[in-house]
Amino acid sequence: MSDGPRSIVILGGGTAGWMAANLLAHHLGREVAVTVVESPEIGIIGVGEGSTPQLKAFFDALGIAEAEWMPRCNATYKAGIGFRGWSTAPGFEGYFHPFATMLDDRTAPAFYANARAKRLGADVWAHPDRFYLPARLAADRRAPVSPDNQVSYGYHFDAHLVGAFLRDHAVGLGVRHLQHRVVDVAVTDGHVTHLVTDSDEEIAADFFVDCSGFRSVIAQGALGVRFLPFASNLFNDSAVVMPTPRDPSGTNCQTISTAMRHGWAWDIPLTTRTGNGYVYASGYCSADEAETELRAHLGLLDSLVEARHLKMRVGRIAESWSGNCLALGLSQGFIEPLEATALHIVQATVEGFLRAWRDGDYTPKHRDTFNRTIAARYEGIRDYIVCHYRVNCRADTDYWRANAANDDLSDSLKAILTCWFTGGDLEEEIARQDIAKYYAPLSWHCLLAGYGQFPDPKRMRTRVQAPATDMAAIDAFIANKAQEFPAHEAALTTLHN
Ligand SMILES: Cc1cc2nc3c(=O)[nH]c(=O)nc-3n(C[C@H](O)[C@H](O)[C@H](O)COP(=O)(O)OP(=O)(O)OC[C@H]3O[C@@H](n4cnc5c(N)ncnc54)[C@H](O)[C@@H]3O)c2cc1C
């Protein structure tokens, strides 16, 4: 470590800042002084309560057991995301996007074969939910955890409590925590030398991590890194948020995403409350309209529950690593939260950065490659989210019609859609493009089949023969396996004991 950095300052104490502090302190050890400086007056965004399975890898890497953090953060298990009301195709009004598990390897080939045959005109079952165990677990409110089965899953949690938990853990690892507002950033030749606080204190370091949220104080503010908006193909730029009491009938282990008139609403179950929010496009709907629609959706039209309104900057910055600064979290970019990918990107960015930085002896030797990799990740995820808007087949408002008609699609997404609609091998196409690291064939198949994107067999001149898929055997396998998983409530109670 002799030639490495001696000090790293992280600006921002939101989830991104504290995740970075833990990962850096964990990987670099106490030889590197890590400091987090945050302004309690500015505060954190305080949303972002659903994760992908990557968050499990994060806690596992830090050696933090679920029993340690989940009860403190009102956390629940998440088997995947249920999409409701996005499609109007009969029989396809809802589908479940599962987090893939090894058990799904047993049923996925049959799903892919059926979906392809249906695309080629065969009359076969091709709705994803019947093929995947997590869909059954979510429907039955069973936790996706079982000592006998390796299953991958994510979490729901209270963002403020996770931040506080990670702060305490990081401080325990030796991270210094300062509470100041940063009013200036001193830069010489593209390198940050120090931050200046509102009490005129100078905070110097060898390296800086900008976790200052949408403000992007160092990266976009002081270093002038360009922001590349995704507004031309992701229209949503606003959200309204409103909690409700927890569901007295039990706790879901899925996020529910319901299509609304100008966007979609999330339902995220915590142990103490349900988090709700409506993500919408301000070009099509005012904040008041969105709030009223969300209240109606939640049955809260006459309620005094306060709503919180947020603006979102959707896009990414041109270079996540610039000079001696890494931008992370909202400061680095944001893809609207439909698939809850933001914290996943935070973790992937820190890990990728540490690898590149170490391999280059703590110099920017591999910076361009790293930046290209991160940019490709943003764009890979963006394409998958754009696909939701392109193929859902809602057409009841200008918002949905504009989404469906929007031809601003990447070449990658165009090739995926062409492959699907011409009956091609989607697994092969995903492998050809090397994009399974963003979304795997399972995800793409679930999305396209889940919205009922199949040609009308009556209009097809030739039809392939239906594959010999034994649906009864798949049903039995999933029903039997599901019995091996505990009720969600019971699994959460166990964590408290
Ligand atoms: C509507 C919505 C829904 C979302 N849902 C999800 C989801 O389900 N899953 C998911 O993974 N992500 C989600 N996200 C994203 C998620 O909220 C963020 O990625 C996550 O909270 C990390 O935010 P952050 O730490 O980058 O920024 P913030 O939480 O905004 O933190 C910024 C920090 O910087 C500090 N700061 C800023 N300026 C200064 C200054 N001048 N001086 C000192 N300190 C300063 C602030 O005090 C704060 O501590 C969602 C986002 C939105 C907008």
C-alpha cells in the first residue's frame, strides 16, 4: 500500500456515500483514512427502498448477517417485481419479474422453448409466471430463503435506517464522519485539492468520491463533467411519495409496480409500513394531478397523509471517474427506479473502480476502460427499462401513446426486438451482444412474454409445432418446491429472535 492513497474524502452521507465508505474501508483497510462529510441541513433523498440481489452480496462481503441489519432497517425479503396493469393483452394483464435462482434453470428452458414456439404461431402456454418458483413464492407470500435451496433475492428497507446502520458500521471500521456544508471545491489542473466548508475548514485528500446526490457538487459542479440526459427515451422526471400503514393481512415479498395514467406506482412492503410512490412525466401531468391520482389509487383521497414531491434527473454523466474524483450514486447518474437498480450500480461502480485503480497502481491508467464499462452498464439497464415502455401495449393516454411511438431506441434494443418479433433465438442474440451482465435472458423473456407480445396466430401463414412441454410436471415441481420455503412473516419473525 506504500504508493497508494493515504486519504479519501466522500462528499455525501446518503446510501451511496455510506455504501462507498464501508466498501472502501473494508477493501483498503485502516492504512487509508476514509472521511465522510455530509450536511444534515441538506439531508438525503430518503427514497430508494427496493434492491436487486446485489445488495445481499454487499452485506455478505462486509460480513453483516441479515439478523443484524434487517430488523434494524424494517427490512423484508424481495423475490422480484410484480407488474400490474401494464398490458392490455388478454391473459397478460400482469406478470412477475423474478430474481433468477438455480432452481429456475430447471424450468427456464421450457419457458424459452414455449415462448419461441408461440412467437412462431404455436398454441402453447407462454406466460412467464407459471414457469418460475419466485413468482409462486411471491403469490403465496413465502420468503425466498431456504437452507436447502440456493435462491437469489433482494430486499425492501427503510432508506433512512439503512443509511444510519451503514454509517454506524463504517464508523466502527474507522471512517471519520464530519457534518458540514461544503460551499466550495478547490480544483487545480482538473484535480480536486480540497473541499471548503461553511465554517471555512479545508478538507484535503488524495482522492474524492462525490456522493452529493443530484447536486453532483464535485463531478458536475466543480469538474464540469457533462451530464447526458436520457429524457428522449425515458420520459419520467418526477415522483410523488406517500406512505401507508402496513398491510394487516401480511407482508408481501415483492415490489408491486402498477401502471398509472402517466407513469407507474410502486408498493414496497416494509415491516412497519408500505412505501408508495408515483413516478410520472411532468410533460404529461402536473404534480397536483399526479398526487390526486396516487391518492385515488391508495384510497387516500380524503386522507391528510402528507405527500412528498421529488424531481429526478434521469441520465448519466459522461465519465464517472474524472481526475481524482469518482462520482457515485445520484451524482453519477440515475435511471428511473422501475427495476430498482440504483444501489446495484453504486456497488458495481465501487468494485469496478477499486479493481481498475489497484490494477493501475492507484493511477488513472485504466480510467477510460472503467468509464466505458460503467457507461455501458447504464445504457444496458436503460435499454431494458425503455423496453417496458415500448412494448407494454397501453394506449389510453398521450403519455402511453408517446412512449409506444418513440423510435429513439438504441441499436442494441432494436436488435433484441427484431429478434423477438421474427421468432429468433433470444438467448443467442443476448449472448451475441454480451448484454446478459445487465439483464439475463430470463429477464428479457419475462418482459416480452409477460406483456403478451406474441403475433396473432390467425395471421400467420405457417406455424411451428408446439414443443412437448409437460406443464403439469412444471406445476408439480414448483408447487412442491414452494413448500420448502417459509411463510414470509415467519421468516421475518425468526430474524428478530
Ligand atoms: C423516486 C425515486 C425512487 C427510487 N427508488 C429506488 C429503489 O427502489 N432502489 C434503488 O436502488 N434506488 C432507488 N432510487 C435511487 C436511490 O434513492 C439513490 O440511489 C440512493 O438513495 C442514493 O442516493 P445518494 O446517496 O446518491 O444521494 P442522497 O441521498 O441525495 O445523498 C446526498 C448526500 O450529499 C450531501 N450533500 C449534498 N450537497 C452537499 C454539500 N454541499 N455539502 C455537504 N453535503 C452535501 C447530502 O447531505 C446527502 O448526505 C430512487 C430514487 C428516486 C428519486
